[in-house]
Amino acid sequence: MPNVTIFMPTEKMPPDANLAALTDQCTELCTGMLEAALENVHITYVGVRHGRGNPAYAEIQYRLVPFRTKAVMDVFMERLEAIIKANTGLAARIRCFGYTAPAIHARN
């Protein structure tokens, strides 16, 4: 379960080729660094009407496991920030939310 949702102004949404590259790079980051199973990685882009703050906002929800330490998540966020900037040209505010397995109730 990493769910990566990136919110950005609709009018600044990059071309499909950039989103495809961003998706591939986010997937690689999640399956490599976070050791997530490919079928558990979900990446979503949401076009928004921007009010204030950073032009992009990334929210990552993930399952807490012992190897996903603060140090690992710090490097993950650094790399995610770089790939968002490279593919969209936007500076992103990034927030990660970890959940214990018993706190997650899901279907599909």
C-alpha cells in the first residue's frame, strides 16, 4: 500500500508523456525504496483550483513496517520531490501518513 496522490492546478497539469514518466518513477521509488508490491502501488493525479501555498501537494499513505524508518522516509520524500519537480516543473509540498496494518480496512 503506498497510495501516492499528487494535486496540482489543472491549468499546470503536464502533458501525458510527463505524467507517464512521473508514474514510472514514482512506481520505481515505491517498489524499490519502500519495498511495496507492484499491485499495491496506486498513483493518482488530481487537477485542482489552486488557492495558496505550494503549487503542488503530494500525499502518500503507506503501511507502517519496521524498515520504513524516518530516515528512509526522509530520503523517499527527497527523491519524490525531485521527480515531481523534474516532470511537472512544480515545487511540491509532501506529506506522508503511515498506518499500522490493524488500522487499515480495505477491499480490492
